[in-house]
Amino acid sequence: MIKLGDKVRFLNENMEGIVTSFKVKNQVGVTIESDFEIPVLISEIVKINFTDQAGNTPSAAPAKVFKVSSNQMLGVFLAFERIGENDLDIQLHNNLSEFVQVLVYQKDQCVFHLLKSVNLERDETQLIGRASLSNFEKWMPYHFVLLPYESTTVKPGAGLGVGLSFQSKTFHNYYKFCPFLQKQAYVFRLDEPLEKLNLQALKEKDFSEKANEQLVDFKSKPSSIIDLHYDALKANGYGKAEDITAFQMDVFAKTLEAAFVHHMPEIIYIHGVGNAYLKNKVRTYLSKHPEMILNFEEADILQFGNGATLVRLK
């Protein structure tokens, strides 16, 4: 039986990947090394061991590998590296500042216990523990305290605390190519905490507040497709901003909230491909708001390429 997290091979194509979601009856989503989830019939894949190589025959050519430069992943990351069918190495990586100190806590019986203190230089990766998918339902929540700092700086960095707990469905959505490990892994960024939404406050929220030069009324039902490119946002009356990424995320969050309030079944966000920075921020936000989000996946690849996300709302 195929289950989430299984490594599978396509019967009709020289590709392999990890099962990261279940679709309609007899169909699953398989994430390949390009970080793209492909819907496929269960009858068209076969489960393989993690030590098996790609290809349907011993002489088959290796499957295509898609990689991105590690300098495109800025931040402090937690990665779960698969080293077998169920076993995972837990790795911490710093690509945020010259140095970062990380305190790693784990919750047990309502109390957080300090597991270890880790000091990382830029581009350094350290193994901090091991886990097993076989007892995933027993994993305890983590809490990380980050203190990034530079030896010389005009503005000292501020400390940051972030919690991280896991659900099986969303955990497997984070399986992607990990540049600092140079392989596929479950990768989470730790330096971008997002607060849970207060749904009652959201329902009572006044969406009519407008920013400078903003023509869009966030109280109204949004379009079913929102283009987050800066030029498109300006052209569509969302206003202007100096911090483009913060502006894009603000529009994204407000239109998502409005879509939820108006009971829209789904909405598409066009974020582009580029270095996947905006895409990752959007998907990180979505994964941390299960109170609103039913699920999300790549939008129609024929229409949007790899540059859009389809969000289904509760």
C-alpha cells in the first residue's frame, strides 16, 4: 500500500520522487527533485527502497536532477534528511548571518526541555539529532531560540523564538531539494515565525483600511487569481511600496483573509519562479494556518508553469 513519505518510481517515465499528498480516488501527488508535485495514478507508480537508483532497468539512464544554488536560501533552516526507509538525520544550517547561536528545546508533558545549544558559522551545517517516521505521531513540538550576530555591524541582530510542530500531511509538503545537503530533504525555515490567526477577530475585521494610493477594497471579495508581481499589483490598484516583498506578502495575506471570509472555495496566487523566495514565503504562511487552509498545490502547470499556487480554503 502506498502511503505518505514513500519513495516511488514512475512506471512509464524515468523519474522518481516522494509521495507528498493524496488527491482524488486512486491518485497521489509525487514530488520530484525539481520541487514540483505531479499528480499520478497509483497504478502508474511502484514503491522502491531509498537505496534504489532511478530507472526502470539496471541500464536505464539516471533520472534528471534539478538543483539550485545554496546562496538562494537565506535564513536558518531545519532539515530532516532521509537516511533510510524510516530514519531521519536532523540538520541545522545557517545562511542568515556571520554567526548564529541556536537553543533547541523540545516539549514533553507540557514542559520545554533544552536539548542542546548549537553555534553555527555562515554556511555551516550541524547534525543535532535523529528521528524516525515510524513513530511520527509521537513527535513532540520543538521551540528554537535564534541569536544571529556579526563580528562587526552597525545594528546588532535581535533574538528570535519560533515554535515548530508537525502534521503528517503538511510535513511531507516540505520535501524538496535542499542545497546545503545537495539532496532531497524535508526543509523548514526557522527565522520567519508567523502568528496564528484569531478567526473571530478576522470575521469582525474592517477590511476597508487603505494604504497610500491603494484603490482596492480588501473588504470585498477578491479575484480568484491574484498576481503578486509588483508591477501587476500596482497596475491593479494595490498601491506602491519601498519594501516590495513585505508589500507582496501584505497583499497576499489580506486577500487570503478576505477570500476566507467570503467563503471562496479556492484562490490562485501567481508568485513567479525566480529563486523561489516569494513562493517559499507564501507556502510557509499557508502551511502555518491550517485553521483557514484545506490544502495547497501547484496551480495548472500548462497555464502558469511552476509559478503559481492553488489554495483551497475551508
